[in-house]
Amino acid sequence: MTKQKIASAPSIRRLPSYLHIIRLFQREGEEYISGTFIGQKLNLDPIQVRKDLGITGVAGKPKKGYPVEELISAIECFLGWNRTRNAVLVGVGNLGSALLGYQELKRHGLNILAAFDKNPEKTGGTVHGTPVLSVDAMETEILRLGVTTAILTIPSSFAQEIADILIKAGIRGIWNFTNVKLKVPDGVMVQKEDISSGYAMFCIMLHD
Amino acid sequence: MTKQKIASAPSIRRLPSYLHIIRLFQREGEEYISGTFIGQKLNLDPIQVRKDLGITGVAGKPKKGYPVEELISAIECFLGWNRTRNAVLVGVGNLGSALLGYQELKRHGLNILAAFDKNPEKTGGTVHGTPVLSVDAMETEILRLGVTTAILTIPSSFAQEIADILIKAGIRGIWNFTNVKLKVPDGVMVQKEDISSGYAMFCIMLHD
DNA sequence: TAGATTGTTAATCGATTAACAATC
DNA sequence: TAGATTGTTAATCGATTAACAATC
């Protein structure tokens, strides 16, 4: 068995914000960064920061902290952000367009080869440099490209229908921005990005 | 002391998806819905569903389930989704435009009175029916409107600077879509919506 | 050295899950 | 009635936090 990476979902979710802070610190020319410092910046317990950073395997130096360069590489490596990840996007509405133009995702290895939309007025050209094709061409195009990852930014009402086609075309990982709980066979992963959940939290937070 | 609502963040985050399922069920003309059914639809433990629904205070009937109509009202009431919540939005890029046009938020009480952008080419008109003004007018306009809630969809580099102005203008709740941990005084709430966290989870999910 | 920090092991806390009586 | 379901109390599980030795 290779080294089994054990990391909880909350830990994984915190890593990007660590990376962000560390990057800023690197830009200042610093060579070491302490867990205490990161904790202060993010309002997190330094013990938690140390434990989270532990999953990267980078050794910190007492009194100094963690080597910035090495830590950045290790987090990126752990998240797979140092590798290119080909994908397609379905649904070139405002949210889809936002994701197509989101430089941060691109920097972290997301390479969207093609986008698809139902609306003929949106197809034929490019959005933020990515060609937009008709959903009618989706299945064959995905097979041709050999992509296994898809981003879903379509209206909820079509979500399951489109997901079925994606899976038929060989997609094995779906980043789902609709509020639909997709039914998928074994071996297909779905990561749901739920803005309603966030809005619910926001609302509760406001009225107390 | 009024009835103290105790609900964990995970429970609150699940409520919108319950609401969604229940609404679909209502549309089929059903009068009662069981926790078991909701759990099946969402791949959640029915015990968890029952406990979550318990926070709304709605009494279920053994053998039948929860009264659909009453449950919908109760969840909406708990989340404050039956009330109008005035807000402004800053940053009319793709993401900002997406939120301005997001009908679901509107249906759940979010009323965006005005949007602001730095770019003169974007100001003067409307986006999805919401007037877009210059950020230069932001402070006075917010004071005039008396709004206390803001949505932040600007590039990270301006996040803190803009947040400071918002707070000076009386904003007390910020829905923050940037990846910046905002520094705010006591009494100001920030709900951070972090797409990087979701992307991190997505990436980890893909390579195992 | 003294002091700050790491990293590990133990304690606490809270959310999820299990058990089960009550009810229709 | 039998069976499905609620709702509560207890048990389990896992994440966060505390304690502390090791290190530079």
C-alpha cells in the first residue's frame, strides 16, 4: 500500500485559504511562515493549522515555522493543483461564463477544453477563449476529446438529463452547480456546490 | 427569553435541499411527506432528516409524515425566506450578473436594490432589472437607501478596501464571494462563499 | 539560555447514528 | 391489528481543542 493520505473534508476545505496566505507571504520575500501567523490571519486555532499542514508532510522548524516554497508545492501537490485537469463545461449562462473566465481555477490546473450550450445564439464562438458548441455535439465531442471531468452550470430542470448524457460519454467526475441531487451509477463522483446552503447560512446569520 | 432556536450549521445548510424536495412533492399534490422519503431522495439518514426538521417545530404524524404545506412555511419562516431582505451588490462581473439574475434568491426574499461597479462602461444601465451605479456613488447611495446588507463579487484585490467603505456606509452583513478573509469590526457579519474550497474537494475526489 | 514554535498524544466537544417507546 | 413512522434519549464517531515534550 502506498502512503495513505488521510485528511478530513474540513481540513481539505481549509487548504486553499492557507495556500492563499502563504502565497502572499512568499511575495513579501519571506522564507518561513508559522502556523501561528496563518491562524491569526484566518481566525483559526494555530493547533488546527499545524494539524492541517501536517497532512502535506512538510516538516516545520521550531521557532521559524514552515518553509514557504516547500509548503506551497506540497499543498499544490496534495490537491493535485500542479497537474493539468482537462474538463468540459455545460451551460454557458452567467455562472458558466464566470467559471470559464475564472483565472484562479486555470492557475490551479483546470483546463476547460470545450463548453456546451443549448442556445444556438451562444454556440459557434468562444467565451473567455473556450469554444462553445451545441449540446447536440456534446456526446461525440466528449468521446473525441477523451475527457472524464465535467462542470455543470445549467438550469436545474435539465440537470439529470444532461448528467445522463455526460456519463454515457465517459464522464466520471461532475462538479455540480445545480441544486439537484444527481442520480449517478457507481464509479461516478459528484461534487455539489450549493449556493442555497450558503444563502441559508447568510440569512440565519443576519437575523440574530 | 423567546424560544431560542438552536440549530447547527450543517443542519441549516441541509434545509434548502429539504425545501426543494418538499416543493417538488407538493407540486405532485401530496399532502404529507415522510422523513424516510426525503432521506432516500438526498442520500441522508432518515434520523438526521427528522432531527433537522425538528428545528422547525412542525409535528409529524406517525405513519404519514410531515404536513407538506406547513413544513414549507416553517422552513421558510425559520430561514427568513418569507421576508424581503434588501441588499446591494458590488462588482457586476460574470458572477455578480449571475447573482443579479438568479431567480431562486429573489424568490427567497433577496431584493437587490442597486448594484455598483468601477467600470464606467457597466454603469448607467440595468442588469437583470437592477440599476448599476458607479462605486463612487456607493457610500451615499447606500446611506440614502438605508440598506444594511451587501453582496461582494469583486476581484479579491479590492475586497478589503470596498468592505471598509460598505461598513462606513452602514452595512452590517456581507455575503463575501471573494477569497479574502475580511477584517471587520464587531457587529458586522461576514458569510464567506468559497469556491476554492469546493474546487479542492472536487480535485481530491477526482484522484482517488 | 530563554522563548517561540512544532508535532504528537490525550481530552473535549458536538454532530451523527442507533435504540426504542409512542402513535396512528 | 400490524406496520410504518415520529421523536426522544443514549451511544458512537470524528473533529476540534488542550496539554506538553521536543527542538532550534
